[in-house]
Amino acid sequence: MPGQIPLIGEPFPQMEVVTTHGKKKLPDDYKGKYLVLFSHPADFTPVCTTEFVAFAKRYEDFKKLNAELLGLSVDSVFSHIKWIEWIQEKLGVEIPFPIIADPNGEVSRRLGFLHAQSATHTVRAVIIIDGNGIIRAVIYYPQETGRNIDEILRLVKALQLNDKYKRAVPAGWPNNELIGDGLIVPPASTIQEAKERVKQYKCFDWWLCYEEGKVPPEEVKEARSWLERAAKP
């Protein structure tokens, strides 16, 4: 039976894990940073290899966001190390982030990462944990579909914008069809606030108001570069 999937807003459960970079205490070893914990079905598999190359090539982008990457599968440390060597030797890409070894499936079961149909393969899960150890986002993909790593970057950025400005991020930010790179103002909670809201901000109605120019241009440009990269063949 698969385990319980952690919920957004919950503290990430305390645990010690074995990785290719030694033992790690989660989430304590990443205090003050965002952590992108992602699982993959197995080492030496085609889709997972493409994902690891994509994560590695975007590692510095995650670092700029004060975010660290941490992989996980039910393979051993030996398998992880050999796979990392193969990727560097055959594809010329160094994997700079640690990978959790979970051969008994203990961590995967605890986080609900195992397939219902299989006790030996993890799903393609992504859990984003903030610097206070709180789960901020959970994404699941099937075995057959690789992830869009640039979208994960955009999601980390969006969460950090919410932290900083207390504003919501629209669909496709910073290229939203309605408000571009603007951020959405929280809905009014009183009649008086609703009346004032339309005077303070640009609004389609009092419950849909936004601010332009809130995010510095260089940060908007960087986020757009991720979307452009994701769109390239």
C-alpha cells in the first residue's frame, strides 16, 4: 500500500537519509533554503536520465533562488554513484546534487512516493520545502512522462514572490494573458475595503485586482528566459 502523501502547509517530517553526499537530516540540513526534493522511478532508465541531465543543467538557476536539489529513488548508493559516473562519461554532464538511496523503500513509503501498482518503483514526485521546513508545493507525474524542470524553477520563484510581496502569481507568470508580469492583490475582506481596492489598484472588478511593476525587471527577464528555454526544441 502506498503511504500518506504529505500535504501543502504541513511541516516536512523529520528524518535522516543516506545520500551520495553522505547522511542528511531533513529538513534541518536545509534550514534557511528552499529544498526541491524529487523522486524518480529508477537509475539507468531513459526518462530519468533525461530529467537528471535537465536538473543538472539548471542547478545554478536553482542556486540563484537559494534552492537546493535532492533526488531520491529506491536504488542503492552504489547504483546512484555508477549512474552518475555513466552520465558524466557518456553525456558529459556532472550531477552536482545528492541523491537519496532508499533500497528498502522506507523513505518513499513514508512520503507516499511509491506506485500503487509497484512496491519497487517511485513515482515522479516533487516536494518543495521552504526555509522553515514547511511543504509549499507537491507535484506528481507518472512514470511515462518526464518533468518540465523550468516550470519547477518558475514555481519556486512564484512561492518566493508570495513570501516577499504577499501577492498571488497568475497563470503563466510572467507572461499572463491578462496582466502580464503583474501580481494579484489578495481579495478584499470587507465592503469598505472592496470600495477602496478599485481606487488603489488596477482591477477588472474589486475581487480581481493586480499590481504592475512589483517585481524588478531583471527578475522578470530571468523568469521569462526559463519559459523561452522550455519552449525551445
